Amino acid sequence: MNNRRLTLMILLGGFILLIPLVTMQFTSEVNWASFDFVVAGALLLIAVLIIELVLRKVVQINHQIVLCFFLLILLLITWAELAVGIFGTPFSGS
């Protein structure tokens, strides 16, 4: 069951990466370079692996939910910073 869950989460990450790829075919407002896909894929893979680790190692369901929620929020904040620079770090997008 655990390997199937991990496989499904990785496939979901791949599906998330398909959204900008398909959108780029229909509009010029989405313009990702191959490096953008690599960075987004790495972020998603790291998030999936950490979430899988939490689900395997943390016993209490409430703790799993809180930790996974925190990790997803952290992922979204990082993604937003890289995309538009909400905090103004040197890594922020334009």
C-alpha cells in the first residue's frame, strides 16, 4: 500500500507539471523555461518524499494532518516566492 501511495503522489506531481506545459500551448501569458520545470519538479518531489516520510513515521493521525498541512503551505509559499517574489529574496521571479 505504501509504495502505491508514493507512486500516486509522484504521478500527481507530474500531472501538476502538465498544467503549465499544456497552458503554454494556448496562451503566451505562461512562459516557463525548461529550468522552471526542473525546479518545480524538484520542489514537488521533495514535498512528496517528505510527506511520505511523515505518513510512514508519525503515528497519530492528527499530527500527520498538521505536519502535512504545514509542508503544503511551505511548498506553496516557496513556489509563490520563486514565481513572483512575495518576500523579495534574490531567488524571486520577476
